[in-house]
Amino acid sequence: MLLTFLSAVLFYLSFPNFISMYGFWICIWFFAVPLLVALENQPLRKRLGFGIFFGLFAYGLMAQGVARVSMAGFLAFIGSLSLQAVVFSCFFRSTGKYLIDILYFPFAWCISELVRNSLLGGFSFYISHAQAFCPLMLKLYGFFGCLGMSFIIFLVNVLFYSAIVYKKKRFGFILAAGIILLSVILAGFCIKGPAIQTVRTLRISVIQANISPLEKTDLNLFDRNVRLHLSLTEQSFKRNHPDLVIWPETAYPDDLMQSSRWRPLIFQEATHINADMLVGMAPIIDGKEYNSALLIDSRGQAGGLYHKQALVPFAETTPLEKWGLGWGRGYHFSAGNIPGIFKLSRGDLLFGVVICSESAYPSIVNNLREAGAKFLVEISNDGWFTENSSYMLHAQAAIMRAVENRMWVIRAANTGFSFAVDPSGVIHTDGNLKLGREGSGIFDIMINNP
């Protein structure tokens, strides 16, 4: 069990943790070695036990911030994530030929990750996300994607493990692992970012009101919260005239289109600053409530409405509710079915929008890029978390989508971490947007003309 626990700790340290909010990316390249040694030549029952132990400790440490939000949700979360490690441990069995094993073990790990991620969606991630805050290690993601890089990372883990098991071939395995790791690092130095032939610069403003979830839903504070968003928008306008202003997820936690008081004021604000505004809100249409993003163009007209498609179980929707199982927070959003494609007023430029956990779905973002989106906006509300590491874990997905699709991603989060990330994975921050503070930030992004 000691070896399994060591793997769990190395896994945890690879991602944002209590020591470093960015994590120690190098740990992911050998985190599984102790686990693989522990699983070697063990019967199914013991392998199953090791898998459960690793999963619960690794994901329990990683997701500890969720426990303060909901203990039931925390237990369900780590239990679901742990299934991947359990399945891998059950299928971990040598073929008797080390060359086949070297490919089989990474394949088994990645398939188990892929299946889990497909089932859990926004609840999940790949081990390759551990590289998110190290741009040097991200250059190959545009070629292989997160799943392919997970295979490469686990392959290096298996080579280190093989060096321990097959002592006579130790030097060869260590050399192979070193060459692969060095090649990924060298790629970071040698591969240039995506070429941009005709450059157009857009100025985008991000509003971060830093309103707690309890204050957001407090009717007595509703007007104050809206005024705060408008005030920050005015500050942003005076600071640098933007082309687009982004309010975070559910910045207006009601149906803005039905508000006789606030709709005129917010729509007039877009006209006043002569810029498009993207506003997170919760409209009610035909008796159904949605988690949505509304685009208000510079003329003060509705320019498009997107409803979140991939809802988070137990937080935004209640599974099995029709059978009388009414658990979760009590939100009952309906899912949309139309991609989040919007057009800027200036230049007819298309951009994509995802809401919160949807940034964890590579297919959703890839579809937006193929539909013509030149950059991506993610609006989020991470106010439920209380630890910096939890904020950073969620933010990793935006970085992965940027390098995979070779496009700018702008992340607007109610409490932060708000930033822009370029196609090479380099994070651009604004000093006015500090984690857990209110403010407005300006980002200049360079893109191809449509």
C-alpha cells in the first residue's frame, strides 16, 4: 500500500495543490511508477484493492475543495473518478512480452481515461492536463491532443517501471524514457506558434465581480450586484475602449429579457460604450430555465442567445428526478441543443462560447472551431470553491482547448481565475484581475481576419 500511496501523492502534486497553485508538472512523468510496481504479478483481488486505494487517495486529495461545498457531492465525485484507476488496475496484466506491455499499459490507461471522460464529461480530465501551466510542454498538444499526450506521458511512466522490473535492460528503458521526455521539452523550444498571416487585433474586457454564490441568489442584493457589473463595465470603458465586454456565468441570475427595469439599462450600456456585451444569465423560455449567454450588440439589440448544452449532474440538473430522487442543489436547468456561435458587430467576426464545465469537452470546442469560430470565450462561476487549487484545476481546461484548437481562449470567471490564453498555451493576465477580487481586465488578442 505504501507504493500505491506514493503514486497518489505524486499524482496530486502534479496538479494545483496546497503547496503550489500551479502544481509540479514534472511529477506526472513518473507518478505511476510506484503503482505499477505494486500491481506487478498481483492477483486480481489485490490489483482491485490497489486501484481503489490509489483512486480514492489521489482524487480525494485533488478534489478536497469540493468537500466544503458538498460532502455528498465530494464522495460521488471521487468515487466516479476512481473508477478509471480501478478498471486500469483490473486490466493490468503482463502479456509476457515486454515490448507489447510497453504499448499495452499506456493504451489501457488512456482507454480507461477516455471512457471515464466520455461518461463524466465536465467532471473529468486527462493526466496530460498536468502540463497546463508549463507552456514549454504544450507545443505538441496541437498535434496529438490531450489523449495523445496522456499516452506519451504514461508511456514514459511504463518505461521507468520497466527499468525496475527488467534489470538487464534497465539502461535501454531509461534511455528511451529520457529521449521521449527530452523530445517533448525540445519541441517546446523548436516548434513555433501557429502562423497568423493577416493580423487583426481585438480588445476584450473581462468583468470579474467576485460575488459569492449566496450573495448572488440573495434577492436583497440583486440590484447591488447588477450595479457592480455595470460599474466595472464603465471602468473598463474609460480605461480602454473594448470591442467586446464579457460578464461571467449567471452574472444576471434571472431572465434579463423579461426585466422591465434592468433590460433597458444593460442594453443601453452596450450602446453607451459602443461595444458588444456578452452576459451570463438564466432565462425562462416556455416554462424551462436555462443557463445561458446573451450577446447584446453595440446598437443595443440582442445579437444571439446560447443555452448551455452539457449540464453538471447534481448541480445544474438532478438525475433520476422523474423517479422521485430529488437530490442535489435543487437547480433544474434544461439543456440547449444549438452550438454557441456568435458574431461580433465589428467585422462580422465569429467566436464561440462555452459555459463553465463545457470547457472540459474537447468535442464541443472543436465543433465551434470547425463552425468558423476565430476565438473562444468561456464564462464561469467558481465561487463555490474556497481553495486556490480548485480554481486552478478548473482553469486548466481552457488552456488545453487553446493549444488543441490553436486559438485564443478568454476566460471570464466570477471569482477568477480570469485570463486569456494564446494558441501556444501562454497565459496572459491583467493586474486588475486578482483571484478572489473584483475588477475588470483588458486583453488584446491577435487573430486571422475572417
